[in-house]
Amino acid sequence: MVENNDDYSQKELETLLNEKIEILKGLEKIGKGSEYFQELSDIALIQLQLELFEESEKNYLLCLKFFQLLKDRLGQASVYGLLGTLFLKKKKFEKAIEYYQSANEINIELKQIPEQITCLKGIGDALINLNRLDQASDIFFKCSAIASDNNDLYSILDCLERLISIYEQQGEWEIVYELYEKTLESFSKLKDNKGMIVSHYNLGIIKRNQGNYEEALYHFKMGTNLSIESNFAEFIIKGLSYVAECLFYQGKMNEAKDQYIQALHLAEQVKSKNAILQIQILLKSFGMSDKDIELELKLYSEK
């Protein structure tokens, strides 16, 4: 059985498809039973991965008829869901929603929680593509609630990511802020430092853009401290620069300069050319010359 083809190359998939077709021909001589349709389902999945949509759809519909004859509800739900994915990839979004909904009705009936979550994500993605953002947000909030009830943190984060994208488009920054707080909570539970750092920085950016520099500083410092603990040089440079920017807006020029010098020192250590150039420009905007910057770097290094 082929469960996941994502790690296969195009050539490997094509080879696997040809092998499966040969096996199917052999099974056809014996009779079109369960083994035949399992193989046909695998072929349809590979064809889906290869974007051979017409062939894949045709084979999935044959599998669906077989499962309907057997009154196999799980089999039907699986095929409906895969047809939803197929039409999502084909950018036939209305049709994708129809198939996902058919799958989800059975999944609800059979209490198939992971499959419900997958279908709701598919429906939500299709609605986003149709620019039906209010409906999409309703779906993702519903999906997030189910994922939360079942402690599926990765699906919660998937839903939050989509919701953030929707509300950013609509400029609903208070809602975006609340959603980033939830992502921070999920990343904390997963002990995912990189996710926590990015969440803190995003929360800081929202507060900075609103002119709330104290709260912005809190999040930028939290993200920077986590970056230092994790030894993520790129994130440390970014965090120090964010902190410096907030201090600048608060009129704390010397403290801001010190943060930029610290960030520049690290950027030079890791040879981050873009960061070096950007920070040098910012320090020069403080009225510092190249010699001033060199002297400050030397004093910092000696510390």
C-alpha cells in the first residue's frame, strides 16, 4: 500500500506507477476484488502526485463505486477526501468543497477525528481561494477547536496560520495579535524554540506598529533571549535590532546604539553581509562615522 509519496522523486513515482500498473494487470486476470481495488487506489494516488488528474479521477471514481457496492463507509470517505484534494490541486474549488463535505459527513458519522480535521482544512483552503474569507475563518476556527479538543497541536498551528493570513488581509490586528498569542502557546507546548521566537517577534511587530513600545520591547527581548539560549545567530541579530529600534523610538539613543553595536558585532562574526550593511546604515543615521563605529565595536569586543 502506498501511504505517502511526498519523499519520492518524479522519476521514482513514474517507475512505481508502471510497476503498479503491471501488478494491476495480473490481478485483473484473477478478478476485480478487494486486492485489485487496493492496487487501483494506490495507482490513483501516484497519479494524483504526478498531477495526472484525469486518470487519477477516473480510477478514484471506480474505487468509489466498489466501496459503495460493499457499503464500505470508511473506503467511501477516504476516496471522497482524496477527490477533494484532487480538485483542490486542479483549482476547481467548488467541486473540491463538495467532495470534502461528502467525506466529512461520513467522518463525523464514524467519529474519524483526524480525517475530519483534514477535510475541514481542505474546505477552508478552497474557501480562501474563492475569497470567501468569512466562511473560511469559520471553518478554521471550527477545525482548530476540534484539534484542540484532541490535543493535535500541529493541526492547531496549521489552522492558526491560515486564520492569521485571513485577518492580516483584512487588517484586523487585534485578532491577529490574539492568534499569535495562541501560536506562542502551542509552540511552547511543543518546546519549539524557533516557533516561539518567531511568535514573540510577530507579537512585538504588531505592538511596535501600534506605537506600544513597552509591550513591543517585552516580546522582542523574550524572542532575543530565546534566540541566545538556542544559539540562533540570525534570530539574535534580528532581535537585538528590534530592541534597538524600540529604544530609539522611546528616545533612549545610547541604549539603542549599544544594541545595534552588539548586533553588528555578531553579524560580523557570522559574516552576515546584509545585516552588517543594514546596521551600519542605521548607526550612521545616529550621526556616527565609520571610525566611530569601529571604535564602538572595539570597545564592545574588549568587554
